[in-house]
Amino acid sequence: MPSVLAALVPVMLALLARGDSATEFVFAGFSGANLTASGAAVPVVTSSGLLQLTNQTNEVFGHGFYPAPLRFKPDDTSTGGGAPVSFSTTFVFAILPRYPDAHGHGIAFALAPSPTVAGAVAGKNLGLFNTSNHLGNGRSEVVAVELDTAMDEEFADINDNHVGVDVNSLKSTCSKPAAYVVNGKPTDVSLVSGEPLQVWIEYDGASTRLDVTVSPAGVPRPAGPLVSCAVNLSPAVANATYVGFSAANGAASSSHYVLGWSFRLGGGRAPDLDLSKLPRAPSSARPKKSMHPQLLVAMILLAVVALLVASAGVTLFVLWRRRFAEVEEDWEMEYGPHRISYKDLHAATRGFRDVVGAGGFGTVYHGVLPRSGAEVAVKKVSHESRQGLREFVSEIASMSRLRHRNLVQLLGYCRRRGELILVYDYMVNGSLDKHLFDAGNSRPALTWERRAKIVRDVAAGLLYLHEEWEQVVVHRDIKASNVLLDADMNGKLSDFGLARLYDHGGDSQTTHVIGTLGYLAPEMIKTGKATTSADVFAFGAFLLEVACGRRPMESLGNSNADAAGFVDNVLECWKAGRIMDARDPRIGKCDEDDLELVLKLGLLCSHPDPRCRPSMRQVVQILEGAAPVPETPPEDLGSSGRTFGYYESFDEFVNMFPTTMEMDTVTPQLPSSRSSTEHQQLISG
């Protein structure tokens, strides 16, 4: 077979050189096929003839491309200025995840300028793009039909089981949930079921329309396409283009297989695949049935062993079950998908021995989930009362649906013996407080540029919680130790163990006063109500913590009144005209205007009257340069001299100072990286 293919390649290239003939090929299995394979997981052809692009290894990708480039644009530019010729292809594939609820990122049929796709990475980039070009930055000359099994908000994915058309970007031009039509009605199909699925892709160069049709292998081809996309591929593809497949895994993994493939370039449909001649996909069934004979043998052996040995075995079994026993009530069934077994968490954390942090509300452990291989942070917390347990679990289940680049993803929870365990994505660079307060020879002090970026990251995440999600989420514990840093040092707000939810336009309920001294708003201590304004107060303390390089309670005693003294210390520096004396001396050279802005904004957010604090949207506007810091005299902010009147809102408070610009009238396009002159126009003092 290899010799036959080797002989055919020159013939095909000769036909392409003439530019007047259609090109087609058929692979009914890939035994002996001369495909070009590349990627971190080098694809293999199995003994049965399957093309396996990836195995169940995390963070890898694999390519399998036709060995010769195909001419997608005719030499005769009079036919449309080099518009791509029509093509048609059909293939059968199967995806077998390592575990049903944790799988890789999917497979794609691709047109690419080279069979190696230089610079491509695994995970959400599908082995076709990287972080510098996956949103269409630059000309990659990659067109793909993705069979995507992971949802990513960065690419505006519609779900974690969809078909999309990608043109030089992973943000699909067109996409639909994976389905096929039966009797005129769409029927959903799972891309990760392990069952073979067939795909037909047709591109008409004249009408510039690309159609994608999907159905289970063996089901007649549906009458109409699932995706029909008007897209001109002329500016997107190179003249000499390679065709083939790419698949990728991320933190979780799948095995991606192609069973058969046919392709035609130059008009007309690709040859039909004879499904009876294709190799069989590996079975997707989990090995449950194979366990039954073993259980039967075990039962027979147990029946004939001595009573003492049997009793000892039963005793050990009961003790083992009790060790991992969990309480699960009927009402928890509706939150099932968000619950993770204690047994899995015990194994993931090596018996809760891998401690990475501890605080007043629980200990945090590093773990690797045994089934998915995903790195997680596991936090044990004590619930404040049993009476509100159902509401607490409901809120945890709701918050696991939060999706934002500056929030640590809450994956689920576990409940056992009055203990609640929360499971998050693991952040490799740990918490911000370690970088602020434990800097030494092995960990240099953070530069101001990096601190400012983290501050803006946290502000964006908090704005999403307060205003941009379907409910209002009050975090209740904003501080540097609850800000985690990913591999790129992006700030992500974490620890939702104390968070509370309520509807937009509604009112928060009174709770016990919970939080961290130094970050608690005065009204929270009096009323017990968790509000967004209380979060803003804590965010103000966080801003001063980052800018000054000290904790609110550090060297100031152990009462909340001393925390106010920390704010007054910064205010005294401002009054004396030397506010920069309050900054962290380890910062060194920096954009002093930006640092001064953060110090003043921290004081404004820490205003004792909640009505005089900005909202998080106003905070983000100020940080991004779309609004100035109000020119508030420092005398109106100090804890000892806070003899201000009562205002109805932050806007009324701002209007008490006639030189202050209206926040909503500032041009929103003002860049966040401001020059010294621009700062002097925005900030007094």
C-alpha cells in the first residue's frame, strides 16, 4: 500500500500543476497510508487501521495531513481573482474521553499552509493556533471545521458540544450545537459518546458557501446541513494548502480517532465511504461487565473461607466505608453534577497532606483529580450553621456557573460529617499576599506595573460579580490572600466560601458578621447585611494593601478601629502633600501618577459612608482612565474628622466638589496607560 500511494503522489501533483483537473482520494482505513504526522502526541495508525491523533495524555495535540499540498486557487485569475475552487470531503471519527465528565478539546478538519502548523499549541487552541493569533491577530491562513468538546468564553463558544467554522481565528464565524435532523426535527448528538460519527463538508467556490452536516455513522445523510455559512475563503487560504486533521487535549484528555476519509477538490461530491470496510472504533463502554465474573468468584471464595476471616473482612470493609461515608440528602440530587466524592478528593490530595495554605476559614490543599488528571485547589470550610445548609449548597452550585477570566473557577463541592469542601482550579503562582509580604531572595518584590495589572484584574472580576452575572454576588472576603495568580501572573479573585447571592434589584439578607478584620465595612458590623458597597470597602483596603505593601492590621493592634488608623496614616501623608511616602518602599521606580491614583481611589472606596463610595463600575472606569478620581479633600475622608453630611449617592457626594468632573461624561476611550500630563488633569494634589 505505501508503494501504491508513493506512486500516486507524483501523478496527483502533475494533475494539480495543470490546474484543470479535479483531485480526489479515499482512505477506507489508514493502514499503509502515507500521511504526514506531527504534534506533541505523534499520531499513529493502529494495527486495525485507525488514525489515532491523540491518546489519553494531557496537554498534547496531534496532526494527520495529506502528504502533498493541493492547489486551492486556479492560476487563471479571470475566474474570480484567485477565488478558492470548490471542495467536498466526508470522514468518520470517534472521540473516547478518559472519563465521561472530563475530556479533551475536540477534533478539527483543517486547511493549513503547512502540515506542521508552526507555533500551534494544545488545549483550547486545538493544535492549530496559539495565544498570539487565536483571535485572528495576524494572517495564519488556517481554516477549520471544529468539532469542539470544550466551552471557552474567550472564543464565544455556544456550549461544550458544538460544530463551528473557524477562519483564521478560533472565534467561529458560524456554529451550531452538534445535532442531526430526523424527520425534520433536530436530534442532539454527543461528540464524546465514543460512537462513530460521520461529517460531510461542502464548499462552493462560486457562491462562497460552506455547509457542514453531521450524523451517527450508518444513519442516512440528513437532507439539510447543520451549519450553512456564507464565507469567502479567498483571503484566508494559501494557493498551496494542506488538508487533514488536528486534535488536542488540555487539562483533561480524550483519544481522538479517524476511521475513514474521502476528499475531492475541483467540484462535485467526495466519493462515498463504504462504512462496512472501515476499521471499528474502540469500545466506549467502561469495564463494568468485566467486573461481574470477578465479583462472582469473590463471593464464592468468601462463602468458603473461615468465619473468622470473613468477619475480619466484613469489619475492614465497614471501616473503609465509614471512612469515606458522605451525607447525601434527597434535596441534594438536583445539585449532583456539582458534587465531587470525598473519596476522589482524599485520593487527589494524598489524604489531605498536600497543604498549600491556611487561613481563618479553612485549610487549602493541592490535589490532582484521579479521574481527569486536572490540578485543583481543595479548601475545607466550616459552615456557619446547619439551618441554612440547603441554601448554602444551592449558592455553591449556582456560583460554579460563574465564568470570568479574573475569577478562579469553582468546580464543585463535597459535604461530609458537618464539613464542607470546595474545589477550585489550581493557580500555580499561589496567592498575592505571598508575593507582597513574603518576598525575599527567592521571590523578588512585585513591580508596580505588575501590581497595577493585578488590581485591574480583580476590579474586573468584582464588577462581573456585582453587575454582569445573572444574580448579584457579594464576595464578603476580598483581600490579597484571596487573590490567586496564574502562570502568567494574571490576578483571579478566589474563595467564594463566604459569598452571598441575591437578585438584581433585590435586597440582601441579614447574616452573621463574617469576614476579615481590616476589610469589614462599618455598616456591615452594625447591620450584618452583605452588600456590594461593603465589597467596595474591602476592595479599598485591598488597594491600599497592594500599594503600601502592608496588611491593614499589621503593627496596628488587633481591633477594627486600628484598621481605620491604617487608612488615616495614608490620609495624613496626603494632607501633608506627600502621599507617595505611604507607598511600599520596595516598589522602586514606577509610574508615580498611577500609584497615586490607586492610593486615592483606595481611600475613596474606604469611605465610612457606603453612599459615598463608588460602585465597582465607577472604580473600573477610574482605573482604566475613563473617569478621574474625584477631587475630594482628604479632610472629608479621615476616620477622626469624618464630619461630613449624609448623601443620597456617590454622585451627590462627588457633586459637593465643583471642580470634579461628572464621571459619566468622560470619554470612555481614554487609555489606561496614562501620561504624567493626563494624570495631572485628572487628579489634584
